Amino acid sequence: MPKTGKCAICGQRKQLSYDHIPPKCCGNNGESYYISFTPEYLGNGLRMTKRKHSQNGIKFQTICSECNNGLGGKYDEDLGAFRQFVIDAINGRKPEKGFDLNNVIKAVVGHLLAASEFDSSLPARAMRDYYFDKNEKLLDKYSLLVCFYPYQNSIFILKNYVPMVFGINDPMPEGMLSSFYFFPFAFILCDKQKLPFGNDLFETLRIPSQLKFMLNDWGRKFPTWPAIVDNNHAFIASAAGKDSVFKN
């Protein structure tokens, strides 16, 4: 159905279109059953939560057609090439196609913005400014962490949440996070970190270095780590959490 609202990327009030998150070129193009990562899910668990159905991948009606076409036309091809490059590398095959890292980052930033209704938080403002080439403060104040994500059938998207740990030693990124996971990537946008967690694509863009994807990066972590709730973990989510999804 036609829907009018504030575009989550450009901020203009327009008719909104559907954006596949992740894009179709990253495997999000088939029949999907998914749940909203909400208090209902946290309280009842996956088996007790009613799944939503999509015949053509997970998508959000949050951005205007112009931004959707720009995101898909300018940046998604490189994100798809990056995905295939890493899949080939971890399977011992010689990657056939390269990618532009700046375009990969723009694609991730654009889809993170599109993963909720218009977001006025400080990280979202910095993301918009970077996406539209207004400034590069995003690179100075934030990290875009990426490591290997082994769950081939899972997609997880949750914006603007703060994880907490009680009584155990479970190091995790500090501050407010936004997570965007699909095989083989776990992307986490967060404040600049004191300790490394995988590759920081912002730093790699500024100072080119080799990206490393270790197959044990995720270890025994749950598919939605660090957004987990048990006797030792909790998290606080913002209003953007209502737009989150988890496909498993």
C-alpha cells in the first residue's frame, strides 16, 4: 500500500518505497519467516512468538524511491561483491571480483538508516552527513566493526541499543550499538572502541590495511549477540527497536 512519511535517509516527506535489508544481491530475495525482536519475543522465546511472513525477502517501507534507487544503484553492487569476496576466501577459492570499500560502507550505512523510521539520534545524523558527503565526522567518532558471522540462515537487525553484562567476563563493544547481521557478516556501528572487535572498516578506509575474517570470531555467541537477555545479560533499546527483525 502507498505510504507517505519522512524518508529515513534524506529526511524529506515523500511517498515511501520498500528497501530490502540486506539487499537482494546479499541473498535476501526469497520467502522468509521472521519475528520482530521485541519484548514479546524476549519474554516468550522464539518458539512461542508468532512469525511474520514475506514472500520476497525482509524489507522495510521507510525510504523514498529516489534514496532507494540511489542506494541500490550506487552501493549495493559493491556490498554484494564484498560478500562474495569473503565467501570465496573462507572457502579457499580465489575471489573473482573486487569491491570499493567506500561503497561497501555507504551501503551498510544506508541500510542501517533504512532499518527504522526516520531516526533523529546523533549517530543517525552523523550517518546521514557521511552518506551524503557533507562531512566525515562519522569516521572520527564512530567505528563500523565487521567480523565473520556463521549463521547462514539468520538475519538480525537492531538499532540503538546498549548491552549490559552482570557478574561474568564477556567483553563486548561499549556504548550504544546498532547491529546488522547476515551471512557472512556481523556489522556493528558504535562509538570508537578502546579494544578491537574484528575489523573497523572506518579505520581501514582511512588507513588501508588487510581485513581479517577468522572463522572462530563468533565462537559460542548467540546469533543476536550482544543483544541477549538471560541471567547475565540485558540490554536497553530505543524506540527504533520496534522496527528490528530476527530471521532464523
